[in-house]
Amino acid sequence: MSLKVRRQWRQPRQELRERQARVPVERPLRARVVSVEMPRVGYRWRGGVVVEVEGGTRLHLVMPGAVAQWLAEGEEVELLLREEPLLLEDGLVSLPGEYELWRLVATAEGVERVKVWPPWRREARLARPDPLNAETVYEYRVVAREAVSEQDYMEIVQLEQHHYASKEERVAVWRCPICGRYEEANIQPECPEHGVAMRLQEIRGSLPSSRFLVLELVDRRPYEPRVVAYVRVDTPIPLMNRRLPDGRVEKFIRERVFPRDWFHPTFWPMAYSRRREIIARYRELAKLYGSRSLARAIVGEEVSAEAIRNANTAAARIARVVVHPDYRGDGLGVLAVRMALEWIRERRVPEMRRRKHIVETIAQMARYNPFFERAGFKYVWDTASGRPVLMYPLSDEARRRLEEFLRTDPYASRHGGRLYQPRFTVGEPLSGPIELINVSKVYTSTLDIGRLPPELQEVLRAFGVERRSVERYVLRGVNLRIEPGEVVAVVGLSGAGKTTLLRMIVGAAARIDDEAYRPTEGEVRVPPNTRIEYLLPGEREPRFGDETLLEHVARKLGDPVAAVEVLNIVGLSDAVFYRARFGELSTGQKERAKLASMLASRPNLMVIDEFTAHLDSLTAMRVARKLGQIARRFRITLIVATNRGEVLRALRPDKVVYVASPSVYVERYGEGAAPG
């Protein structure tokens, strides 16, 4: 039956009318799967299932192939029609929003109903609280749901590009709907022979068994992406061995800890096909297309059907988590993992058969970024290839077995389920306060029109300007005390003296022998253990050459592992950023890179002028909140100049210094100002 659902305007046949009348609506029906339809192109989001309902009537249920492929011919299901099916020339059709479907799974206790359709969906709010209290600074409202449309998968392809370590990597396989030609590309290409848009066939690295959960922003600005994160869920890997600290390999470690049938039979095409035929086909395709990766994608598609039919585990695997670069470091990765766990628990994905006991993930990055552990995963062991394995129990039995292993195993008991060990430290905070005592700063300027062109001199003389010396107090009699570890915001109108105030502090802390950095009168005292990093646009900024961000930060720290940690801390948590150069970053990412460079000097005092001045409101709030967290976590005294109210709310400074030349007023954030 055609997958192009269309209403027939001519009078339907009497037989179809009678069939429709025999299909009850709003009453659960037992049905049998007759066939599963998955077109070769676009099978993840196109497809359907033909079922036979009571009375022998056949009905086509339109659903994505990524879901339909897990149902088998002859299988018993339960169907609930919310609307009457469409009458088409070649049969009855129910569209995706018009029905519900359950798989009926036989167990020792009886028959269980597992929801298949409509797709799982959950709304969540991720509040970003004030670092000092429970008030919400800003929040994300997202919908977590299974990817079902071509647009969903197109956006997954765009996000997938941010996962790979090399920008030359092609992350998607496309196929011409006319001639069947394959091509690798990161954006939708045209067939060179027929000039038509090629259709997305496969996302590289994924399996035919993969299911995708996307996080979609509900309340978003026009310039924000629709999908900000995705999670790929697979069946468990077929085999898992453990590498011991002495280098020995222990075979079949999972089966020592958990029941064997929790992980078997899993999706493993090689177990169901003849190896020689696969290799021969692979070589033929690799020669034809000049691409081994394309050959793997095509062969994988051809041999996977039987493996999918046989897969039936009590475990699932989170194979990939990718968050949009501009939203990293703000908790969306942890939220995505938690939503995926609920999806797996409730819908038993990817197979939708047995109850799931445990979820595993294999992630080298977990050594440097603890977001899986923040979502509740426990580190258990390293694979034979040296990659860390983390697990999350979904049942009491799994939790008991996991805890017992971590307690009694001679190697696991050493780490106790914890993998991430922070390496980055700043050292001791300031040993005392920063004090400005009766500080005044006078600026003198001389206006002399003698060096201007004659025509401009004539204009200025008309205003009585010839030569004039101007002296003015930018700061006068300022007394200010900043305690160790305080977060201080300096605010004021343009030209009021904010930068001058910062220069006075920087000059004393960095021992700069320059008139612009010394007060005309008074004294600036800083503790003897001060280690300052400062950013004054146009005067002093972190300098990036042609080196990658990881090289830049690692060179300053002398520790590559700590360098990765610092990049993660500021929200540049991906190999794409580790290998990127400063000039390849967006404006918001450059701000984070500057913070990483400053942190790499392990300062206990950071001074930043015009903080977030060039960022949009949302990005500025994210960066400000992140910087406030960093300062408080590492007990860094932080002084920033800004005039943006949303930045102040996100930063939540301990103290606000108002500069109104030549006076300075100080207040605790949210209280009235008092003269400084």
C-alpha cells in the first residue's frame, strides 16, 4: 500500500465503507501484525504497520520506521482508534495522531502491555537558580520526545557535527530517491546526476537499532535553535570484557555481576549472517563508492533486519549525548540523560519488549566530565580497550547487584563507583582584603587645535576654542574594601570611571609601573599572595595564536587532563572545541575561551571590564551565571564591570560598586547604596 496518505475524492467502494463500519472507535481492539513497511529511503521517520483487527479488516497504521521495525509479523497487539480511519482506494489508514498502540508481551506473570504509539513525550523545566539562594535567574522549558520527523533527524545531523573531533568528518549518509546513489555530507546534497535533493539515509555511527530522543525548546527566541540536545539509545554491546589495573583482561565481566539474559540476545548482525558474504559485499561497495564508511552503512542496513527481530534484552545503552554548543555547561546534558532514563524505563526502548533493569554507557569523556555521574550513573570498570563503563540501575534487583559488586569486588571497591577525579585547583584564596584608601585619580588633557587642518581650526575658533588644558577628578576620596572570595560588580554610566577604578586595583595587584594604573592620591592595598588575571579590552586580553584551545590551556597549566577540565568548566565541553582555534569560535564561545585562559593561570583574583558587553541577553546570562559559580567554587575574588541588569541577576554579586564620577557608592546586592 502506498505510504502517501491522501483522501480519495471519488465515491469510495461499498466494500471499504462496510469495512470502516466494522472498525470500532474508542474501544480497545485485539489485532495481529500482518506486515511492517519500511521504505529504503527515510526509513527512520517513514513507515507503517499493517494490522488485522476483529472481523478480518486490515488497517494501515502510519508510524516512523524506527518504531515500526521492532514489531514482527504475526505478533499480537492492542489498538485504540481515536478517530475513524481514512478511506483510501487501496485500504483503510490511520494517521499518527489518530490511534494508540500497545505491544502485548507474554511473561511468567501474564501478559504485559507496552506502549508503542504515540511516541513518548515529557515536558520539563530546568531552573537555573541564583547561586546564593533558591530564586530562579532563568529557566529552560523543554519537551523531551522521540525523534519522529525528517526535520527532527535533520537537526540531529546538525548537532552530530558538534560531537566529532574533526571538522572534516562527514556525519550523514544521503541517498538519491531516483537512482539510489549514496553520498556523505553534513548538509543535504543534490544528486549530481538527477539534480534532486537527496534524502537522509543514515546518521554515521548510529545503528539500525538506534532510537533518538530530542530536547526541544518550548519558549525560545526566534534566533534560538529548536532542538538543543539529543540522546541516542541502543541495545547493549554484544560482548564486554574488563581490563584490570595490571593489564590482564577478564572475560565476560557483565555475566559475573548480572544475569546473562539481561544483555542477550542483543542487536548483533554478525551473529546472524555469513561472515564471508558480508566481507565480500563490503569490499565490493567500498570499491564502487571509494568510501569504506559508506560501504559499512549499506552493508549494515542489509544485514540488520534479522538481528533486530532477535534482540530482546533487559538492558539498554546510552550511546551518545550531544548538546548544542551554546547551551553546554548549563545542565541540559544531565537533563537529557535523566529524560532518556525515564523513556527507557517507561517504554522499554529500544526493543519495547522486556522490562529494563539497567542502563549502561561507555564514555571515555566521563573521565573528564562528570555529567553521567551527576545523573546518577556509577562507574563499574574499564573495557578491554580501556574505555570506562558506567551503569544506572532501573530496578531494585539491579541496584542490589550493582552495590554488592562495588562493595565486594577487589578492584571496584577501590573506586566505589566514582570515576571523575578533579585535577584543576586554584590554590589559596586571597589572604586578606583589597583596600582602596582615600583614592583619587585626576586626568589631565590638553586641547590644542594647532595641529588640525586649517578648515577645522576655523570651525573650532567659531566656538572660542584655541588651546585649553582640562583637569578633572575621575575618582575622588574613594574608600572601598573587597573581602577575599567576594563577587563584586562595578556599574555606572559610560565615562563614569568604572575602568579607572579597575585600573587602580589591577595596577596594585599586577605591580604595573604606569601612570594610568596609579592613583593620584591615596593608596591601594592588595594581599601579598595575590595572583591576578585581568581583562581590560584594548589594553590586556588573553592572547591566542594558531594553537588549539586545548594546547593553549594545557601549556599554561602544564597538565592536559586539567586543561580538559577547565574547558569543561567554562562550557566548552567537546572535542570539537578542544581542537578548535580561537578564530573559529562564535562570539559567546570566545568569551568562554577567554575565561578558560584566565583560569589556566590559577588566579585568586580576576578583574574583567565590559563583561559580556558583546553578547546577546541569553548568552550573557549563561556566561555570567557560569562565572559566578566558578568564582565561588574556587574561592576566587571576582571584580567585573557591567551595566546589564540581566547579567547582575545571573551573577548575583555579593557587592555592587556604583561609580558616579568622582564618587563611588557601595551596596550589598539588592540593598540601598551607601557612599564608599
